[in-house]
Amino acid sequence: MTDPLIAFLIKLPLALAVFLLIAYAGTVSKRVAGVLFTFPILNGIAIIASDDPVTVADAIYPLVIFNCVLFAALISFPRTFPPVGMLPRWGRLFTRVIVWTFAWLAGALVLTHHRSAIPGGGTLLAGATVFAIAFMALAWSRGAPADTPSTNNHVQRFVAFWCTDAGFWRIAFFIITYACLFFAARAVSDQKWVGMASALPLPGFFALAVLIDDVEERSAAMAALTPIRDTLFLGPLLVIPFNWTFSHALLSVVPPDGVAARYLLLFAMWTVAAAAVVLLVPRLAARLDRRET
């Protein structure tokens, strides 16, 4: 086996383990799930694999905001983009994912090509913060039902969540996305395109398609998905500082040959970010729900 293939086989289990744990956390609370759509799992992998981590991180900043806008539109109009009502279940699922991916690709190519004309991370973070506060104040879902897990045994719920056809395809999509990203980092000269690839929310697209289809199968109101949209725009407030801190730490704190130190730092930052999401978002949601009541 070649060295890149060995490196891929070593890194994939860690990335997959983090993906499984964080994606499961989104089943506990729809508001947590909203933030997790942009959680920087693939971002961190792209940054750590690149020879120019700052450029990769810089390319991601506007894309994570674009991702939030796209997800908000998909949740707001789940049956119109694209209209797939006459297709069978898996046809609806894959058609949605494919159409959403091409829509993302069109926007991402434009943003990445014109990256130099877009403000830097600090300005984008300030703007994203103002917009997130305004969005939650004006568009917070009124009277959303509380999340009520069927059991407190998280081991059983974790296994049940992933041991399904939908769980298998989510994992498969993650592996495909990760593989493309990993090898793209070795095939392009301008690292901003690696940053673009790492911002592709393919696992999130698949997860949202599954959620929409489940609601349709139960003949429930699409408003059940609205709480996910409430916290979407908190994503940039997590991703931009995460990517900036991690990319600069790789250059200034971690030695260039410290491979183990790089991955320990990434895992530690993932853990802190996940803890912040799981601990803070439900408290924020509970406060805003009380205000709406």
C-alpha cells in the first residue's frame, strides 16, 4: 500500500467515530441537530491534512454561512426543492440529496472563486453573530414540542439509530465524502479548493432527506422540522472560531513533525466544541421557548 492509503486507513476510524457520536447527539434535541449540520468534523480533517491550513480555513468561512442559508431554505420549503412526491421512498431520498448537492456546488464554486473579494473571518463572524441573534429573535419557532427521548439508555438508542438502512447510508456517505476530501488534498495546488470540498455538508444533506421522508411517511406536518432551523445560524459562530484557532495553532504551537500532537489537538478541540453544543444549546433553547410562551 502507498503512504497516502496507509494514512487514510489510519485517520478514517477517528473521523468516523466522531461523526457517529456527534450525529447521534442531534437525535436528543432538534435544536442541537441544527448546530450539528455545520459541525467542523470534515473541516478539521481538511485543515490537518493540508500544507497550508490557514488558506483551507479561510476558504471555509463564507461556505459555512452559505451552508446555513441553504439548509434553512431546504427546511422552510421541504416539498418544493425538489418536488419528488411521486417517487418511491429511496428515489425521493437520493433525488433530494443529488439536487441539493448540485445546488451547493454551484454556490460554493462561485464563493470559492471570488474568495478574495469576500471579507475575512473576523468580519464574517461579526456579521454572522448579528444575523444569528436577529434570526432567533424574529423567527424562533413558536410552540415547538419538547424533545422527549423514548429511553434514557443512550447505548441502546445509539445502536438503534445507526443499525438501520438509513444509518448505513449516512455512514457510507460520510466515508465517501471523507475519501474524496482526503485525496483531493493531495491532488490540487490551491488549498482553497480543499477548503471548499471540506465544507460540503453531504452527511447533513442525507440526514435531512431522511428526516423529511420520515415526516412524510407519518403524514405529519412539516412544521415538525422547524426547530432544526432555529439554531442553524449558530453554526458559523462555532465553525469560524474553531477553524481559525485550529489552523493557526497548527502553525504556531504544534511542531511540523508532531503528527500525534496534531491529532490530539484536533480531538481535544472537537470534544470542547461538542460539549459546548450539547450543554449550551438546550439551555438557550429552553430560555427562548419560555420567552415565546
